[in-house]
Amino acid sequence: MKNVTVRKYEEKDLPDLIRIWNEVVEDGVAFPQEECLNEETGKAFFSEQTYTAAAVDAESGKVYGLYILHPNNIGRCGHICNASYAVSRDSRGLHIGEKLISDCLTRGKEHGFGVLQFNAVVACNVPARHLYERLGFTQLGVIPKGFRMKDGHYEDICPYYHEL
């Protein structure tokens, strides 16, 4: 994965970003969204973020994953940002997520944020939780039954933060 770089998304990336985002939504175990994006809603969604990035192979142009970065709140809490990460199903386990998160930490600071907070990391998403902790995120606690899984049962969520 040496040739994979994380960069600001480009219009040509949109079909892949939408496909990858929808894979995670359809899995129903990580994102709170239940509706998939289409060409129109995807274009609007990704353009409305403070920053949208794509993990792309520099040689082939293949898109492996993405992240979105945006404020977590407004006003007196506007210095806190939030992000979501998505890696294509066939690229999971290749350390794409680590590249995305590392870039996001840099971009968050560049955009003037002081803290990156994750509101709803599903407790059973152990690979993501281990990665966040390895990269210096701190778990804030547990919200019992805070996430409804695709099959209808509830899982705990674990908020995390990282000072930028």
C-alpha cells in the first residue's frame, strides 16, 4: 500500500466515494445513516463537509477509502470536529484506515479545530477501537445500547476524542 496517498477528493472520485460510503451504510454496523447516497445526494453530501478526502493509489487511481471532516457542534463548542471513515469492503485490513485517520488529524488542525471527537463508535467494532487507541484517542465512556444494529438489536457506543 506504499502507493496509496490521502488527498482532497476530486469530482472524478464521487462514484467510488458514494459506493464505498453506501457499503458501510448497508453493512449497518458502523454509521448511523440508514439511507444510501445517490449521485445527487452524494455530490451534495461530500461537498458540504469541511473536508472530504480519498485514499487513492497514485498509479492506478483506485479509490480505497475516504473520510469526511466537519464541525461536531457550533459556537462555544465549534472548536471540536467530528469525522467518519469508510474503507471499501475489499480493502479492509490493508491499513487504509490508519492513513485516513492520520491525515484527518492533520487536516483537522489545519482547519482550526482543537479536538477531534467521535460520538458513536460501536463497541463491537473492535478493530476500529484498537486503531483509535493506538493512534492516541481516549475513550470517554460508554453509552449503553446507543446504536441500533441492522438486525434491530442494540449495541453500546463508545465516544472517543483526540486533542489536535
